[in-house]
Amino acid sequence: MLDIAPAPVTAPPRARQRRRRRRRWSGLLYLAPALLLYTLFTVLPALHTAYLSFFNWDGVTLPSFAGLGNYRSVVADPELRAAAEHAGTLILFFSVLPIALGLVCAAIVARRRRRGLAVIRAVVFLPQVLPLVAVGIIWRWVYAEQGTVNQVLQAVGLGRWAQAWLGSFDWALVAVGVVGTWVVSGLCMVLFLSGTQRIDGEIYEASRVDGAGPVREFLSITVPLLRPEIAVALSITVIAALSSFDLVYITTGGGPGTTTVVPGILIYRLAFGGGAVGLASALAVVLTLVIFAVVLVITRLSRERP
Amino acid sequence: MSPLPRTPLSPIGRGFSRRALLSGLAAAGAVTVAGCSSLTPGSSAAGSTASAGPVSTAVPSDPVTLTVADADDTTMTQGLLDAFRAKYPNVTFKRQYTGWDDYLKSINLTMSAATPPDIAQFTPGMQNLVPGGLLLNADGYATAYGWSSKFPGLDQITFSPDGKTVGTGSLYGVPGGLSFEGVYYNKQKAARLGLTTPAKTVDELEAMFAKAKAAGELPLVVGNLDGGLNHPFNELLSVFLAPADREAWAFGHSGASIVLPGARTAAETIQRWVTKGYISSNVNGISDNDATAAFAKGQGVFRISGNWAAAAVGKGLGDNAGYFTMPQATADAKIHTTGAGVYYCVSAKTKSAAAAAAFLDFVGSADAAPLTAKAGFMAPKADAMPSQAGLFGSLLTGWQATVRDQGLEPFIQNASTPTMSDTLTNALQQLAGGKATVDQFLALLQADFDKYHQQ
């Protein structure tokens, strides 16, 4: 395919040609280590997972070919539908809320440059640096019967609301979602802050001369001009919401009942506990395809119109 | 995703270096694929149940090295290995310790490898190795050594040829240290409330709960965030469900059911304890470990848990820590309680089955009992455990009585299906949260059972 590329109209001198050719190939050589690692540890395992999804396999004995049987089970599973709904709810907490918060903060900071921006950025970004397992354990304490949340509620006279939040059928999913918001908001904020620094300050000044207030500025300048950053933030956070596992696993393990079960938890249970590696693989493939589709839609929608 | 500027890779001719690079990549890929001998590694020796080699109780006298894989974070396994080696210096052990979670996830693959460990700690799920012929059928050694009279709880490691039914078929290992459940209580509070311990029946225990509740105390400390309510539930099953029915269900016998009057009574008891406030309404938000910690700090009056909690409870409550075996339905009933053990099994691929079997036999000996006890477990040879005072003394008395009554019954979540642990946690959370009736609760458990055993 590469060989039929059109030949240059005027052949360059031989020496230059050779040099250019070498440069082209040396480029690929630079890429090789990363490409090799990526192929070995990402592409091949992913293909292997897809391959396994066509078998009934308990992980030990000989597998038997299942065709599309595992995929039929995935579609028919009522527990999976509930898990998908929970993941959908988590998008609200992992994407919508953090992006809204991030935008408002970025707008406030962008209106007037303040000192100590680097400190604010570092503090806000901190949750992103912590391992999610540590985050989960910390929030388990925060939500516990005698935890921070309940202590605060009692202190302000709302003691009758105090409860073990992660054990509540009504609140567990919200509680997990709030942890997600806490983790992801910093990332969004930092993304948007760097985005606002790209926006020419004169645009704000011009709009102020035209009599625009802070709200008008936010809607007409900050949000439209941050569009590329919003697209990136949306992609990253939606992926985090749909593929969430560690946070849920550490805080509730899917409970109480099945109120916080997400697809990641189901895959883990099927593969490592339930001895259904094929079904788990099929579920993983479906989840990956769904995430691909969602991200594709986000990229399409956010592309700037010419 | 982001459109990269398109640069033609080779406008003129064939680049030698490109071919070299591609063939290099291809070779690397081929090596990787060849590296895993098959894309779906699995054992094909299905259905093989023959014991390996002739059975002998003689310990080989030539130098032998045995690899031991385990997830025992106490001093027991290392202590037993050292003691065995002191007795038979020609036997060397290579111990591979792995943390519990990782061990659970990896041991089946480890045992399917070309050179698996000779001896491994048995964990739930390893019965899947039985149909693959990867575990040594120990029936021959059991007869030769007389294990049935040396070890309690052997039915928990006895499997049918397809590995799906526990308690019937062939023996695949022995328990080293055992655990069993009972009732801890806070002596100081019990005295203040005027409770006469031990409770002789479940009704008596419940009356004590009522008294504690009336005095403003939390009667029973439970944490069900990760399913810890299963401890009281398993104990109540031991009391109310006939042992044969309990084992048929826990061991996955075909046609077994948990929708029985005994199990209903157990579930109704749990439900009543929650409704009456004997168990905290926040039970679903507290982890099992946190519940033990809270009880050890002085919260509540009673806690139903296993002997693994004794160290923490004893350390926290000191002389106020008390213990009695689970009370039964009537005062004169034999002891029935729930328990499990650290079991050792042997790989079918071992080259020194006789030495491995000798170690398994040693585990049940009087020499091993003090080592097992020191690590906090109950020893198979209960009467050889060193006598102790205080909380551990009460535990030892309870254990000896349990072995005498042959009252050790399996946790229902460990044996019946690979997913039962998650299902039981889910179902108990719904029962405690008032989201499931007793009927729905039992139906949830039975649905998981039927799904697995009808395959």
C-alpha cells in the first residue's frame, strides 16, 4: 500500500534522498519501544480477552467453544441492566458535577488573576494524585457511623439524619458518587484553569466595555472558548464513570444489596469468583465497545464547526 | 482519535530498515504468543481420580525438597514445617507465601502449571482442580494413616469427581488449624445487667438481648458492610437446620434446598433481632472488622464471631472478655456450630507424594497441636492443646466440646457455589435493610444454588 504513493515529480539529489529516508525510518525506531510495550501489554491482552469471550471457561479445565452464547447472556442479564443504570448515575457525579464546578472556579479565577494560583492548583489537584484505594478507605471513615459526616450533622443539629451512609439502600450510590466528584473535580479545574490562560484577556476587557456582567462573560466567552478542554474532560471523566471499579469495590463492594453494583464489579466477580472467565470477557468487550461509542459521540459533538 | 498529519512512510522504493523493523516486531510477537503455550491454558486430564503411585506410610529417607504454597499469615504453617524438618532432616521445604487475596486469585493457575507446588493451602474454589485431575486423591493415604479418626472436618475437603459436590467422593487433604464460631461477651456489662452466662438456649440469649436493650446497651455487635451478618446466620443455621440438610446444601448435593423450616427460623430470628433493635440499624454500613474493633473497645454486650477474633477481643477487653459456645434450641442438645479450617492438599504432579502425605499426617499429631494453638487456631488433636486461662481457656473448652460432639458444620457460603459469598452478602443486606422478606431472602440463596448446580 505504501509503495503506490506517488513518486515526487522531481527526484531530489541522491544524498538528500538517502538522508530523508533514514530520518523517516529512524522515526519509527524511536517509536518501537513504546509500540512494543503497548502491543505486548495492551493490544495483545485486549485481543486475548476478546478471544476468550467466545468460550465457556472456568479458568482451570479445558474451555469449550461457546460462539456468541456469552454475548447473549450479557444482553439478557437483568443484573447487568441495573449495573448499567448505576454507571449512568455515576456519570452525573464523575462528569457533569465536576465539569460544572471546574468551569465556575475557572471563570472566577480567570476574571481577575490572583496570587497563589499555583497553590490553589496543587491543593485542588491533590485527590487526583492519591491512589483510589486510599481514597476509598478515607471516605469509608468519613461515611462511617461515627464518621465526619455524621459528626458534622450532629454538630449542626441534624442528628436525626445521621446514619451509616454506605449501608443505606437510598444513599450508598450517591455517597460513592460524591467521592467520585471529589476525586475528579481537581482534574477538571486544572484543565480549565490552563485553558483560561490561553484566552486573551483583551476579549474579557472588550466584553466588559460592552457592558457584559460576570454571568454573560461566563456563558459567552469562557464556556465557548474552553470547548476543547471540556471535550477532553468529558471524555476522561465519562470513561472513569463507566469503567469505575476500585472506588466501588473498596467502599461498598456493590452493596447494600445490589444498589451500587457497576459493570466493573460484575466482571471482577464473574472472572475471579464465579469461574466464568468467558462471560466476564464478553462483558468486558461490551463495556469497552460502549465506552468507545460514547467517547466517539463526545468527540464528534465537541468538534468545532468550520 | 486526534487526526495526525499524514506523512507517507516510504515514497520511494522499499526501505530495508522498515522490513527489518517489521520482522523484528513480528518475531517479538511470535515469541510472546509462543510464550503462553496455549491461548486458553487448561488441563486436559479430565476425570482422572487415581492416586499417584503406591501408598506407603514410610517417610522417604533420601533427600527430598517439597515446595509449599500458602496464604497463612500466622505462625502455624512455618512452625509446622520447621517441626517436621526437625523430625525428618532429609526433608527440605521451600515455602511460597502469598497474601490471601492474591492467593485466592492465583492458586488455581499456580496448581495448573507444569511444576506446581507439592503442598498447597486449600481455599474455596480449588475444588475446580478436581475434575482436571490436578489434586492428589488422598483416599489411599487416609486409609493407611487412619485420618478419619485423627481429623475433624474432613468432609469439607471431600469431593465428587466433577468437584461440584462436597462431602461425598474422595478425600483431597486435611485441616491443619481449625476455626469455629461462638459468642463473645463483655463480662463487666453482663454483670452490671445481671445476666447469668452462659446462655443455655437461643431463647435465653434473646432474653438477655432484650434486657441489654432495655438498659440502653447495643445487645449484639454486627457489621454487615462486607457480609458479617453471616456469622450469626450461620450459627443460627447450625442450631435450627438439621445437620444433614445443612451439609447437603452447603456441599452442593443435587436437589438440596435451603427453603426449609429450620432455615426459615434462622432467617426470621435475624430479622426479629434487627426489627427489635438488638442489632444496629446501621449494620449494613459497618464492616466486620470494624465491628470486632468496636466490641473490643467496649461497645455492645455480645458478639458472635470466630476464634480468629479472640486476640483482638482479649487485647481490648482484657479480663472483661468472656466467651461461651453457641447456645442451642434446647439446653440438652448437642453442640452444633459453624467452622472452617486451614486445609492442606497435595498436587497430583508431586514427585514425593509419600513425604507430602507424611507431613499431612504430622499436622494432626500431638506434636503439632501446641504449634497450631500458639498461632491462634484450634488443633485437630484437641486434647493435646496446651491448657490456658482466661478467654483462650474458654475457647479451648468450647473447642474440645465441639470436637467431642462432632458439631463442626461448614459455612454455607464457602462450599455451595463460587458466587454464594457475594449472594449471601447481598441477601443479608436486603434482609437487614428491610428490603427483602424472609421468603425472598431464602429464594435469593436458592436461585444462586440452582443456577450453579443445574449446569
